[in-house]
Amino acid sequence: MREQSHNALLSPGDFVRHLGRPDWGLGQIQSMIGTRITVNFENAGKLLIDGRVVELEPVELPRR
């Protein structure tokens, strides 16, 4: 059985990157319903991600 993914630790408002699509840029999670994650990426717009297939990488933004 697979280890729990990082996606389970994410929540709406978190910033992420899709490591397989670096050209999409920084994304912010809009909503999470089960394994369906809606992310608004700076270069690709709002996309629905299947959390069972895609592992999103959390991004810590520098504090201002």
C-alpha cells in the first residue's frame, strides 16, 4: 500500500507547484473535494487536479 501523499496535508489557500509541469508556475489551491484539487496556476489558469495521480509540491513563500 502507498504511503500517504503530501496532497493530504494541503488545504485551500496553500501555494503549490506541479513538478511535472514547471511551466505552469506557482499555483494556489482554491478547493479540495476528496482527491479533486482545484488549483489556480499563474501561467495555466484554474485546473482540476486528480490528487490520486498528481503529487503537488507545497511551496513556502517568503514572509514580507
